[in-house]
Amino acid sequence: MKQHAWKIYAAWILFTEAVGGLSGWLTRDGAKAYSESIIQPPLSPPALVFPIVWGILFVLMGIGAARIYLASPSRDRTNSLRIFLLQLAFNFFWSILFFNFQAFGAALVWLVILWGLILWMITSFHKVDPLAAWIQVPYLLWVTFAAYLNCGVWILN
């Protein structure tokens, strides 16, 4: 690893964690109300699981983005970083739609778009750095599971 590369990794990880942390902070009251009053579908994990899983996923997103950022400049690299930022913005706003507004149907549509953006990001990352792409697969799988949970909450409530 280059002498300064660890700073790039740290910056991208901190940035993605900050986005996730801000989203979590902004939705803390909505998430509390959700856990107390919303009927949840089968296989819903305990509330403690979500911040742990998301914390890990944001680290993986940050590592992937750093790997792309450190790649040789190219149109694919630039496009990959733009797609990364777009999906991160969609990720941020999903929690607000779901928890604060409890707009479960709209949140599900938003999540399906996010899922497509994550797949697009993985495909784009793969052109630049295959490892950066592969470490995003757990994120795609978790959002797939989140879509099941979101759909279940929408149907049950």
C-alpha cells in the first residue's frame, strides 16, 4: 500500500460511516416509534442487528470507493465514483422515508431503485477494480433482505 493510501481509505470509510451515522441520527425517533408500534414480518432481526450490519457495510462501501479512487484516472473510474455517490444518497434518504415518514410503499419503491443502483455500482466498479466490486455483494444481499422486510411491513401495516 502506498504511503498515503491509508489516508484515502480512512477518508472514504469515515465519509460513508458519517453518511450512515447522520441518517441513523436523523431517524432515531422514527426508528424507536417503528420498533414499538409496527407489526414486523417473520425473520425480522432484533433492532441491535441493524447498526452492526450497516456499520460493516458502510466500511465495505468505503473500502470499495477508496479502491476505485486510488485506481488510475479514467472515465470508468469517474463514472464509478459518481454512481457510488448516487447510491449513497439514495441509501441515506431511504431511512427517512421509511422511519420518519413511515411511507412504507414509497420506501419500497425507493429501495428497489437503490437495489438497481447498487447493482449498477457493482458492475461499474468491476470494470475498474474487481475486488472493489465483489466486496459490495454483501450490501446488495442485505438490501435484498431489507426489501423483503420493507415489503412485509407495508403489507402488515
